[in-house]
Amino acid sequence: MSEGYTIDGDDDEVAGIVVRYAGERGFRFHSATKEFDALDGHVFVTAAAAQRAAHELSQHRRSRQLHRSDGGRR
């Protein structure tokens, strides 16, 4: 039997799902959008660890977008 959870990014967007398949120790991430493809296929020890990774990726993406929009100036 499988166990799965929805993983959210920032702003209530769905980042993907994690599924623990029968016999596996961790949760495998399946991205819902291309923004989270960097996590696709990764195995996390807990669903909470996958949630943190999705949040960090969202924050990193947002930071890069802000950096680009101001021309790289600080």
C-alpha cells in the first residue's frame, strides 16, 4: 500500500506530491509544475523534509526574480 501527501510551494501553489511506495523507506517527490522539476524524483526521509525543500526552492526562485528585476543592484 502507498502513502502520499500533497506538497505546497509558496502562495498556496501545489509543488507536487510525495509518495512512499510499499517497501520504500523514503518519500519520492513528483513535481506538479516545471518550477519544481529540480526536486522531481528525489527521495526524502519525511514528507516534512520534502515540504521544506519545496519552500526553499520557492524562496530561491523568488530571490532570483527580485534580483533580476532590479538589474542586479542592491
